[in-house]
Amino acid sequence: MSLPISLEFFPTKTPEGAVKLRAVRQQLYALQPEFCSVTFGAGGSTQDGTLQAVTEIMGEGCPAAPHLSCIGQSRESIRERLTAYSAAGIRRIVALRGDLPSGYGIGGEFRYASDLVRFIREETGDRFHLEVAAYPETHPQARSPQADLEAFVAKVQAGANSGITQYFFNADAYFRFRDELQRLGVTVPVVPGIMPITSSTQLMRFSDACGAEIPRWVRTRLQAFGDDIDSIKAFGLDVVSQLCERLRQGGVPGLHFYTMNQSVATTELVRRFTGA
């Protein structure tokens, strides 16, 4: 495959969910992902499930990367986690600030993702390839777009190897972000995050929470479909496959798919832009 892809999953909560996810992964391995990442719940609430899923994926023959969020964590708890990851043979981490579970105050010994990246480098040297988050449309809690750019630069200066973006539907936002980073002297790869559209209500809920913009014409069309799931999925495939193609033509270093633990939409999207 000419354009590398990676896939994201989240830990399941039930044995039945774990069985279904194993089947989904087997279907998606046909896409030959460069690696799979597994999310880490707010405040580390899924950390054991994250490690279990990552070790399963590695046992299935695919490189895997746990997400690791630092808000609410101590240096000792992160140190223990790094030791466990190293012992498991993990060599890639997605290092994030993360969020606390609702009802918790700000706690822990880390404030920003750059603090976590710096700590990992101090503790483990170059043992891990460190991915960090990027926000082409600006993090919803950033003071300004410039402050958000500077936050990404700080993560790179602390030792990040590459970035994965929040999902977006406006390719120009990504290209502008990339150009601004290059002007600041940042040359690490920044891989676009791709969200398949399979449910309008789910997409709008996620987007409102994370600050990802849904273009008005896309939102209007989705709303017009109502409960017509087949039309929503067909329209979503058209929108996102066109986005992927524009990004590919723009020379992106890869694509990272937020699979939502499903295989059909991601498989079809990759098939469309590879012509397979």
C-alpha cells in the first residue's frame, strides 16, 4: 500500500465485546496497518484494558501502541506503566494530556502532554516512538490558535517523534496547520486522523465534545436523512473518501482511522483510495 495507515480501537467492557473486537481486528488486518493504537480512558480508567488489548494485537502479529494520558497521574504511576509497557515489548506510545473522569478535580503531577513526553524521555531515553495529538482546527480549550501551535511545538521539543490529528472534514485546515508548523521549523510527520461517518447523532455528539467542525453542508445533509441509516452511511463514505483522496494528493505521511471498533466503513474507505 503506497500510503501507510494506522487504526485506533478502544478497550471493550465485556467478554462479548472482546470477542467481537477480535473479529473486527482480523478483518481490518487485511488493510496491512502500520500499527494499531488503543485508547486510555479518562484518568486512566481503562488502563488495564488498554494494555490487554495492545498485547493481544501484538500477539496477532500487528505492532500496537497504547494511549497514555497523564492528567490525574503521578510520576510513579506513569513510571510503573512505562515499565509494564517495556516488559510487554511495546515500542510505541500515544502520549496525551487526557481528561479526568467527571466529578474529579484537577490532580496529578503533570499539567500538559509536553510534561509527559519529557518525563518519558528522561525515564526511558529513545526506547519508545512517541506520538502526540495535533489539532488542525485548534484544541477547544486552547487560548488561541497560536497558543495551540506553540503547545504542539513544545511537545516536539520535549521529544515527540510524530503527531496524529483530531479528526476533521476540512482538508484546508490540515494543510494550513502543516504549513504553519513548517514555518516554525517543525518537520515531524503529522498524520491526519480520519473519522468514518456511520451515524449522524454520534458524529455530532463527538464533534461538539472535541471541537471538530462539521461543515454546514455536511451537517444539513445528515440532518435531512433523518433515521435513514443506509443513506447516512453512503453519504458518509462519499464525503470521507473524497477527503482521504485530497489528503493523499496533498502528500500526507499516512492516515489514522478512528474505527470505533467497526470494520466495514474503514475497509471501504481504504479500498476506495487505494483502488483495491
